Amino acid sequence: MNAINLSVMAGAKALHKPKSVNPVGGGPAQIGAGLSELVCVERWNETIDVVSFRFQAGEPMKFDYKPGQFMTFVLDINGEQVCRSYTLSSSPSRPYSLMVTIKRVAGGLVSNYLIDHLQPGQRVRVLQPTGQFNLVDIPAAKYLFLSAGCGITPMYSMSRYLTDTQIDADIAFVHSARSDADIIFKSSLETMANRFNAFKLSYALESATESLLFSPKISFDIGRLTAQMLQTLVPDVTERTVYLCGPEPYMQAVKALLAELNFDMSRLHHESFATAEKAARNQLMQAKSSETDENPQAEAFTLPTFNLAIGDRSTRLTQGQSLLEGIESEGLPIIAACRSGVCGACKCQVLEGETVSTSVMMLSAAEIDAGFVLACSTTLTSDVTLKL
């Protein structure tokens, strides 16, 4: 069967129960050029506060994406359109359904909304899977997956893909969690560790329950991940390519401990949610633009713009565009090595105005207090005056 991609379902309710829903009959619902929706066919708890959702098209079809990519949901919540990206925890080696795994968080508008409301039989609008953090675009001979919390989702997708498609793929997987009760995909990962000799699974647990019990093939240590712990769990860490995903403080800590081990940072790759959100906005704007082109009477789609002033130069940036885009559009000198908030080369100082940053790696607390940001990972929420 031909592979299909997903695209935004514009102009319909984001999450509803249709009068007639047949999860196994008919293809993806189509409204206009390139518009689709998916049906939720299953949901289950991974832990007490983490839920997985499985989606299918209306009839058996293969989904086309790369292991590690994310998918963006386009929802209407309280009368407002909201977009949120989630890494696919499913693997394209099992292509007839898509899965996302979502954690309930305090104040999490979209995550909590989906957990509270989305049930099997209901439909959701999504943008097609995308993202540069994936195994196809970042190949390796020896893999080291480092994750914490829900950052485990791309690593699970990648692990499932590698164990499905390769013989003896050399994988070291170290996941950090509060306790063994908070390990997402615990049973499935244990099965992988027991079945595949080259899949080395380890856990760094802040605490453990009295009934802690792992397979003999699974290593674990108590405490937050340190350089010494990582080297003990993965003795050949410096020979591997690292894939990293988790909360920002965790990723900063991992980068520091890798530096302590003299790891070659050119082989460190991490999920950039700044890139994810930017790509999602671009996809949504393109879909809206296409809809308007085909229907001139459709409402024009515009985003707020803000002024970026740098010395005697100024430019307008659309909401969602990064400071780096504005700086480069003016031809001003700036080093942007990683373009994903890791290397710290694009550090600059906000003198006036409000911004939002998705990464502060390589910035000290004093620099953050003084207004320094990473241009590649920072967007404007007001007019801004910047110093390079």
C-alpha cells in the first residue's frame, strides 16, 4: 500500500465525537486540498500521570515518517486555536498506526485537555510528522540514548525501529526517572532488553520502591545521572553518538557531564522543541495560505509582528520567528554553529522588550539575569532592542 502523509484539518472542530464514527471504514477524512484527520482508536495509562494514545486512518494505511519525529495537534480549546507538538512514540517499522505519549503537567493546557477529553472514536486534527531529530538524518554506528521523563518517547521510537529492522544494532539506553514506578514503557523496554543482546538498558533512579525488581539484563543506579555513573553504565560512552531528550535542566546537566568526560560534542544531538514549534507554525501557515489561495473568500491568516532593533538597524519579525532569523536577515555578524540551543555561540543581550526562550544551555545564572539569550532559541513577544 502507498504511504500517506498527514496534514492540517482546517475549519473543523478540533476534537469532537461525530454522529457516525467507524474506525475501520473509510480513509482519513478530507476537507479541501491536503486536509486530513485521524481517529483515536485506543488509549491506556503508562504510569499514573502518563497516557498513550493510538491513532489510525479510517482504513488500514501506512504512515510515512522517520523514527524520532514529532506530530503537531491543532486543537480548538475554549474558542482559541492551539497547536502543540508531541514526539511520536510509535515506530515506522509498525506503520499502520501512530502513537503519542503525553504526561499530565500542572498548567499544561493541551496535554491536560487531551488526557481529560480524548477518547477512542473521537477525531483530531494534526500536521504531518516532521523534525530533524531522527535516525535517518542522524545516522550512527553505535547509539547512546539519554532521556528523562517524557523525553523517553523519541528514544523508544528509535529503539523499536532499530530492533525491528536491524540485527544486533549497538544500542546503549540510559533513562532517568524519579522512581521505578515512573518509568514509561517499562514492560516493553524490558522485553527488548531480554530479547536483544546488543540492546543495553540502564536506569538512573532518584529513588526506588521496596519492591524494585528488574531483569538481570537491566542495569540501574540510585541517584541523578553523573559522569561517573554514566561511564560505569556505558564504559564506551566516548565512542558513541548521543541522542538526548528531556527537560531543559536535565539536558544542561547531561551536556556538562559529557564535557567532563571529554566527549566530542559534534556527536551530541538533542530534540529541539524550538525547532519543532517553529516547523509546526510554518506548516500551519502554509496550510492556511493554501486554503486562502484556493478560496479567495476565506479569512486571511495573519500573525502578530514585532520590531527588532539592533544598533541603527531594525526589522520586523513575525510571531514565532527567532532572533537569529532577524539578525541574519539584516546581514549582521553572528556565529550560529548548532542552531538548536546547545553550543551557546549565538549569545546576545536583550536590552529592552520581552522574549521567550526554549534553551538557556551554556548561559550562567548571572548572564540570564542580565538579559542574555540564545538567538537561535528565542522569539519575541514584544518589540525588542538587542545588543550583539
